[in-house]
Amino acid sequence: MNNFDKKVIFFDVDGTLVNSKTMKVEPSTIEILKELNQREDIDLYISSGRTYAGLFEIENILKYFTGFNLANGSQIIVNNDTIYLDPIDSTIINKLLDELDEKNVSYVLLENDYCYKRYTNEELAKVFDNVVRIDHKRINNHQNLKLDKIIEAWILDEHPLINELIKKYPDLTFYKWGNYGCDLVKKDASKGKGIKKIIELLGYDYYKTYAIGDADNDVPMLESVYYPIAMGQGNDNVKKVAKYITKPVDEDGLAYAIKKWIL
């Protein structure tokens, strides 16, 4: 079947496919993904701030997806092939890391299938080692590292510091997490840009595109499809750009949205 004739759905992970309170996939979500996977006229994509190696929590459902729009649009994988990588400029990230090392800030640097981790305390290590379970190296600073393959970084610090960095580094894009930390990608990288690239490369019809998300970095994703859907527990920024608002994730909101507005 021609891709132009298919519906294509892009799913956020945390708060959409995964219940952020339990860090598990709801049974109703698994059932609806199975149903969608059997349809020849629908393709499914994960659209996440995570890299592919960071999707270990949902390994049991990855088989239902045609492709992956990851690292906020900086890594695209379709049918097991990496078709697009957009690393951060090494000169810019080296300048930023000079400042983070001097201020003793924790961070994680992510390549396609490898990462570097700098932690200022072991409590952070316990938390984020569970989030990123890929081949890695613990570092004290970024000196002597070749950083031309970094597609995303995580800054592990309070938002006041991140707000300062946003002003100082206009050539980078920062996606703040709830109350702490952020994703860092190259300027203008976003889930939305990744979706546009997928539509362009694979020939989908924009008027048959759907996206479901709940957080700030989902806003560009929802703005890049014809049918944007916000999760019920999502923040106000996401709900403002959504055509539809479904129930919260822990009330089977994902399955409800698919049955009501897509099927």
C-alpha cells in the first residue's frame, strides 16, 4: 500500500505511551497498539526526546512501530535503518561544556548508540543510570572527548541555571523538563522538524497525520500534523495547540483517543 494513502500516527513516550507515575505501559495501550499494527492502512511512529538506546522501558511494544523520530527530531530510524542524524555543532557544545564543567554541573552526552555521563553526586547517578542503560563512559569533564557525534545532551540542574543558558546560547535549543533538567539539541531541532522530514522522505499525506503528546517538547510535534491530540494530564501549552484533548494516561486516555478520533 502506498504511504500517501495511509494514516500515520506519532506517539510521545513519557506521559503518553508510558504512565509517568508507574513507568509502565497501560494494558489498554498495548491492546490498541496490537490492533493498529494489524492495519495495513496505518503506520505508527514513536516521537520522543529519547534516543533509540533509551527506549528500553518499552522494548515489548517496539515491534508495533514502523519507525522512530527521536532525540527531538535529531535521530530518525525507519524499518531498522537510521535514515537521518543531525548532531550538535561540536564547537558550540564544547563552549557550553566548558561552562558546565567550571560550574560543576551534571550532564549526559548522547550519541546514536553510546553516551558520556558526568555526575556531581551519586544520587543523580542512581536515578539517571536507570534511565540510560546503554554503553557509556563516566567522565569528570569533557576534555579530550571528540564530540562530533553528539545528537542530544541532558543538563541535570535547576531551571534558573537552564534559563541563563538559554539566553547565552541562542544556537542551541533547550527543552525543559517538568521542574528540573532539560534536553539540549541543535538550534531548531524538534519533534516537529523530524515529523516533517519523515513526511517528506516517505511520502505521507499531511492531511492523514496524527500526533499525541503531553509536554512542552510535544508542542512542535502537534503543530506539524493535521490532527494534534493532547493527553488529559498534559500541560496548558500542549492543550492550546491540540484539536482534541483526551483523558489522562492513567484513565486509558491513549486508547480512548485512538478509538474516538482515529478509528
